[in-house]
Amino acid sequence: MATPHSKPRHRRRRTALAFGVPLALTTAAALTYGVTGAQQKASAAPASAPVWATATADGFASVNALGQNGTYGGRDGKTVTVKTLADLEKYATSSDPYVIVVAAAIDMDPVGKEIKVQSNKTIVGSGTSGQIVGGGFFLGQGVHNVIIRNLTIRDTYQGTWNDKDHDYDGIQMDGAHHVWIDHNDIRHMADGLIDSRKDTTYLTVSWNKLSQDNKAFGIGWTENVTADITIHHNWIRETEQRNPSTDNVAHAHLYNNFLEDEAGTTIKSSYGDYSRGKTNMLLENSYFQGMNNPVIRDSTATLVQRGNVFSGTSGRNESGGTGAAWDPKTYYGYTLDKAADVPALLKSGAGPRSSIGTTSTTTSTTSTTSTTSTTSATTTKAAAATTLTVAQDGSGQYKTVQAAVNAVPAGNPSRVVISVKPGTYRELVKVPSNKPHVTIQGTGGSRKDTVIVYNNAAGTQKPDGSGPYGTGGSATVAVEADDFQARNLTVSNDFDEAAHQDISQQAVALRTAADKVFLDGVIVSGDQDTLLVDTAAKEKLGRVYMTNSYVIGNVDFVFGRATTVIDKSVITLKKRYNGTSAGFVTAPSTAADRKGILIANSTVNGDVSDRSFYLGRPWHAGGDATLDPQTTVRNTTLSAAIKTTPWTDMSGFSWKDDRFAEYKNTGAGSGAASTDRPQLTDTQAANQEVADWLGDWTPTAS
């Protein structure tokens, strides 16, 4: 067991953020992101930093050691605001100190990219708009004094639950010190959400939401027992292992965390907090809900429990060991919340805060002269989005999603966000064409928390006796307005095929008939005809961009005439109602002068039989021979479920007369070029990129 450090420990100074308090409860003045008008004027003298930028860490990250006086990030440098990957990487990898405000959802390229952050950086999200999508951050040996706060880091998942092939972490630290990870939402990655490795020390991880992953938080990868780590006020849910797993840590202080294994989901915890190797862990006032093996330790480890609450847990719940007793207050001050209060406290206080960073934004252009380098910034006062809240329990403005849509004024000129609290909303939703700029957004920690579902099929009779709904009319959610966005929710059609074999089975979950439809971080689930991507009229352009999402179904479950991109997503193949495996992914009905369906950088898999699904077939709607259906599948991992001849005919129309092709796909379901499996040349592929499909539109979260 490592001995206490010979150098005296120091409690951290009082800072702008009171430790033990969520950001939502601190003063507004201390939480203003951005730059004031006075600070934005170019000046040889450095501008004073906003109050929030001067906040320093609590816990072990606040301790003076290794030549570093606590953790304060980039407070001594310039403040820049970034909205692109190039700018984020430029400032994060610089040797100079920076406070970097992330004011947009930034897509990593390639997927899995981890930006190599250098010392003396604060990387912080502006409100809830700061997102790192499809990648994360890496802090290497000796990197120190880094703060990562108020960000959503998400979606490198590649379709394999216990992924051994893609080391795509949210935040990985190898031999770093003095790091503060605070108020982030990290979820749905291909490997770990957070990895603290190779003697990373003086680390504090606080007020984060960690979810939707096999491995939440791994600590170790070393034989040395030198690391000091504080983990407090984190909500860890819907994760299987490493919650955290703490290996060979000299002093591990875990307090006021909420570990939750939700009943009725497919994700089951294998264990909760794990004291491994020679770790000496103190676990205080934490709350364990439904966890299997909530607290475990190796025989060589020490684990002291105080004041924890266990509700609905089972299996191992351990403490003990021979390590020397230690008191965190020897190193830093802290205040415990009551364990019984922890779930409510973290549900309201963990993760990014929407109230932060909304007063102004700055562009990340830097002006340099021979004598000084200052940030030249321009304030942009974008019109604030109107937010309407929906909650089944009456705590919002409306109890149904459709009621909120009805409240949007016709011809509204700017963004209206319909913020939907967790719950299952069994209703039909229609966004009419005269209500553009609408966002429907779930507020839960998972896209599974907010579900809009109904069960109409094409053959279902309308309640007014006017006949069946038809395919398009069966949609649970119908979008006919341009510039629509949906994120962090599920749209489903749960029509029971087995019980209704006497009627037409098509059952649409989501129908779009508009331009510039952005689907981000959603699940669209059904059986036959799940996602109908249409246009307002045959001659009108309709573009749909889906990213970091799931589409689930079995027969023609992505179909229609819209110009559609499914990017960095998972297409899940589903068995039929009778347990058989047979189906078709796409059924495009593209006009001859339009682009059809592009599936790129994604994964196609599912629990179905090998060689049982086609990638697509041509849908000449109404027998229209003038159509020229198109599906391109490129740079995508195909499971063995895909047939070796992946395209087929439909209703007398040959796929070979239309536009079906692949390019550089991988996996057991991929195959070499042949007459039955056309492959694009490099030249052809250069004209079939995502940008070619989207044209002058760049989807931006709002």
C-alpha cells in the first residue's frame, strides 16, 4: 500500500463554484459563458476572464502536488468559442493556455477520433449546444491542468455491445495529472466512457451523467499504487460494468454517486463499484438502485463503506481489507449530501446545464500582430428559441406532444423547441407544413426515456368510418414542415402484426414530407415500412439527414422518394412476427433527377439468420416507370445477415435498370464487385459523398 505523500497536502482555495453544489444551483453571475462586449474589443492588454472561466476543481484535482497548484485549466489564457472540428483541435492541441467554449455539435472525422488535448486547457460547452459527436478526448503522459465541463460526448457505438475492435472512448487519460471532468453527459461509446489509465492522478470526476454503454469508467492499467482520485455526484445508469472499476489506486474517494440499473431494459449491470488490486477505497453516502453485485472488492483491496443506501439490489455487497485508514479531509474539504437525497439531486443537477453560455457567443478567429496576439471576437445575438415543455404529469406547459405542436403559431419565423420530459406518449403527432423550424427533443438521459408510440397500420380503419389510414396515414409521427429536427427520443409503431393478419401490415413510425429534416440521436422503430422519407410533392426537393441514430425494422423499412442520408447510425434488422428472418432494408422511389438513399459510415446488423436480408429493391410507386430509384451503401459494416446478392427486383421492375451500388463496405456481409453486386469506382464515389446529397444545406443542431 502506498504511503501518504511526504509533501504537505493543501485544501483548495474557495472558488467561483461551491463544491458539492450542482451548477444549476449556483449564481447566474458565476455561470455566464461567452465574452462581454468590453472583452471582445481587440486590445494589447489581456481581457479579464468571465467568472465561470476562473473556477477551479475540488477533490484530489484541487491538491497542490507534482509542481501543479490545483486545477484551473486555461484561465490564464484567451477565451475562444469554437463550432468546427478544425478550430477545436487547433486550440485543444496548442501549447498555449486556452478556455475553449464549444458552441455547436461537432462531428469527429473519422469516427472514433480522440483529440490529443495539451496542458492548461478548459474545454467547456456553451449551454447544452456543446457536443462532441462520434469521438472524444485523449490526455497523454504528463498532460496536466485540464478541465472538461458541460459537454455532451456521445455516439461512437459501432453496433457491437462488448466491442473489442474499436477503442473509441469518451475521455481517455494515460499518465495525466490534475484533471477535472465535471457536468458532462457521456454516453453510447464503442469502448469506455471514461478511462483513467497508467497512473493518472489528482483526478476529480463530478456531476456527470454516464449511460448507455457496456463500460462506464475504468481506472487502472498499472501495477503502481500511486493514483489519488475523487469521484462524486455522478449518475451512472444503463451501463453493464466498470461503474467504476478501480484498480491499484492509492486513495479512491467515492461519494454521493447514484448507480441505477433500470428494470425492464436489455442492459443489466454485472457489478457496481469495484475496488480492485491494491486499491484503498472510501465509499460514502451513495445510492444503489437495482444493481447486481453493487459493491465488490478483491481480497487484496481495501474498501470502507459509510452511509450508503441500497434499493432493490442483489448479490455481493462487500467491504473490508487491511489497508491503512485515511481521511479525505487530510487532503481537501468536502461536504456530504444525504444518501437518500442523491437520486433526486443528480436527476436534476448532473450533466450539462442549459442555463450556461447563453448570453453571447464569439467566433474563433484569432488576430495576430508582431507584438501581441489577442482574440478578435464578434458578438452574435441570435434570436432565442422559444421552448415549450411537455410532461405527462402536468409539470410542463402541455401534457401531450401534439398539444405543444398545436401551440406553435402558423408561419412561425424562428426555432421552437418542444422539450418532452421522459415518459411514453401514446399519441399521434403531426407537424403541419405551415409550422416550420420545430424541434422535438427528449430531455431524458437516454433516447429510450422519451417514447412517442402508436399502433396504426395501413389497413387500420379510421375512427370516422372514412376507410383505412393507408401507408402514409399510419405514421405515429408525421412531419410536413421544413427545417424540422428531432433528437434524443424514440418514435415507434407497435402495431401487432400477428393479431391482425386480416389487414394491410404496413405500419409507419415516422413519415417526413418536407425539406431539411434533421434526425439526431433518435430511435425509429417498427416492422414493415418503419421510416417513410417522402417529399411534399414529386417535383419538390425533400432532404433528410439522420445521424447517430437507430432504424429498426424488417420489410422496406427505409423507403420513399426523399434525398436521404443515414450517417454514422445503426440499422437493426428484425425478425418477422412469426420468428422468420427475411426482409429488405431500403425501397427507394427516387425521381430520375434526384438523389435517393445514401447509407454511409454506419452498421447494418441484427439478431436474424445469415443471408436473409436484401439491402434494397426499387419501388416504382404506382407503377411509375419514369422513376429511377437509388440506394448507395458505402463505408458501412455489413453483418452476415446481408445476402451475397444484396439487391432484388420489385413489382416487375428490375433493380439493374435503376441505381443500386456499394463502395468499400466491410464485415461478413460485404462482398467483391460482380454483375450482381455493383461497386462504385473511386471517381464515382467522389461524387456520392454526404455533402453531395445535402447540397447547400449543413445540418446544425438548434
